[in-house]
Amino acid sequence: MMDRYGADVLSGDWRAPRRGRAREVEAQTGLVVEDVDTGWCGAVVRVEKAGGMQVVHLEDRRGRVKGFPLGPGFLLDGAPVVLTAPTAERRAQVAAAKQAASRTASGSVRVDGQAARVASGSRIWVEGRHDAELVEKVWGDDLRVEGVVVEMLDGVDDLAAEIRRFTPTPDRRLGVLVDHLVPGTKESRIVAAAEQVSPHVRILGHPYVDVWQSVKPARLGLEAWPVIAKGRSWKHGVLAELGWPHTSQTDVALGWKKILSTVRSYSDLEPTLLASVEELIDFVTVP
């Protein structure tokens, strides 16, 4: 027979509030909640002790900030929550994030609110577009503050003549970054001759066949960069070893974009490149 009285109204959790029971949630910065009593809705900006109690400060969409006692009485996505103070681990994460945000990709202290300086007469020359893009990504903020422009060289075969055309002076210095600068190579002989042109030029380099190798291989999931046989295009060979498209110059350009996208800061680059670029920046900026 049908139970004409229906289910037992006292069965189950009949004391539960209509919105459900409150759960504990850490008052993390940016968490958007609503105060039940006042209807104030805002994002958590900080938690602090005041008047012997913990207070959470909420910022509404108009930028107004109001404090509330930390604890029950809040809604998160319409469900009741009890706000608790952030744990030590979470506070450490927030502090680390703030510190990271205060640094440029090169690790320098970020200068906020300062417009880029008008370009100085000094320059830094690098070999090729890929070198320039890497320097811009890691040191671009620093160079704009200093007013130093990075320019591309198609190669270093005529480096001495290019330096003479630039006519360096004590107030118009020139720094040059050279690929594959190791003893006994063509590049080392060219640099030795070019260094005699002017005392106001600093020429440094890195030992890699290409600037690609200055990116730590771990960023690509590799233990080491592939070894490419002599006589074969190094870049095309690397792309082939990685299993990426490698037949055209477009493939090379897209491959470099993927590699460059893995670089987050100076810590993703090899120390030899870091040392050379930092020294060149100092040379062209320090009086």
C-alpha cells in the first residue's frame, strides 16, 4: 500500500541549514566572499589582529575596504563558510609571490612607475634575432631603465669595420655579444682584431654553437642538448632530434619560439651567458 503519511520528516540531517553546513576555508588573498549580515561582497586583501581579535579586510568592486571578524558568517559562491587565518605555508607562498613580482626576469629589483629613459648613445650588439629576443625577454626591463638599445648584427665577419663606423667614445660605449667564442675558432681571431679598434668597446661571448644552447636543457625536458654532426645545420638537426618540424626556416622560427617560451627568468639560462650579458650591461652603463 502507498504510505499516505510520506517519509519520516525527522529522518536525515533535519537540523541542517537551508544553504548547508558551513565549511572552513582559508582567507587567502583574492578570495571573494560575502558577509551574511551586511551583504558586503569583496575580495580578501589581508588578515590582521585588531582589538584582540582577528579581522579580515574585504575590498569591494569600487575599491572600498571594510573589516569583519574572522570566522563564521560568510558566503562563498552562495554556500556558508567559516573563514580561517592563512596557514604558515600559505603565507610563505604569498610572500614568495610578492618577492618574485618585485624582481625583473634578470633578478634585478623592479623599478615601478618610471618611464623608459631616452636612449643613450651606448649600444649592445648581438648576433641575430634570436639573441636579441632572448636578451629582451630577460634583461629588457633593466635596459629600458638604463636607456640602452640592443641592436642585431648579421654576423661578426666585418666586426672591426662596424666598430670603426660606430666610433665609440667614453660617453658612447659599445658592448658586443658573440656566439661560439672559444679559443682557436674563427670568431676568436675576429674578436682579437676588433678589440684593437677602440678601448671603449667590450667584446664578450659564450661557448655555445648557438644561443639556443644557453637555455638550460631541463627546460625542454632534456638532460643535455643533442650533439649534431659537423656539416649539418645545427638548428635543423636539433629540431629533428626533438621530434619537431625541421625542414624550413619557418620551422626554425617556430621552434625557437617554443624554446624561448620556456624561459621564465635568468635562472633558466646557463651562467656563462648570464655573466657575459651582465658584464656588457655594466660596461655600457657604469660611468
